[in-house]
Amino acid sequence: MKYICLTHTFSHDAEIRLREEEVVIGTILAKCTQARWRKDRIEQMRINAGQLVHAMTAELKSPKTAEEKLAAGWGAWKHARENGSQYGHLSFGLVVLKCVFRALEELGAKKESTEA
């Protein structure tokens, strides 16, 4: 996340970075006089952020059963909440919640299929 925020800014100054929120919502709030360059930067940022999310969710989906996925997701959610003041943990928490909800959906579908 830090790398994405550093490399997709419009400035060459190493101290200026995108905010975590900009990456999460997929836009850059800073003004830029070159519309095409801005559009290309935003598109590449979205691709990189999507790859990061895909890698994180793949790691959390690696357990086989829905119960294991839920346990892994819940543990990651607790970690994100406990370390929410650290850079990147809030967006990590959003990704983890998606995994938790999918595991719950999987458990619900599994329960419905056994009841039928």
C-alpha cells in the first residue's frame, strides 16, 4: 500500500504521497494540468490496488472449508481493528471484511443445502 501511495502521486517529492483513502476509492484528489497523464496514473493505481487486494484475498481463501475461511478472516479483521492507527490497516480491514462476508455466505449456502 505504501508503495502504491508513493509511486502514483503527481509529485516527484518523496515526502508527498497519496492518502490511503484515495487508493481505496480509486481516485487521486490532487490537481493536474495534464488530463491524460492523470487518467493514466489513476488507471495504473487501480490496477496495482486490485492486484494487492487479489493477493490478500487469495491468501485468506487458502483454507479449504468455509469455517476455516471465516476463522482466518475473523482473525485478520481483529488484527486490522487492533492496529487501525497504523498505515494501511484500515483498508486492509475493508478487504478482510469482504472475505468474512463471503465465508458467511458460503456457510449459509452450505446450511441451506444440508437442510433441503
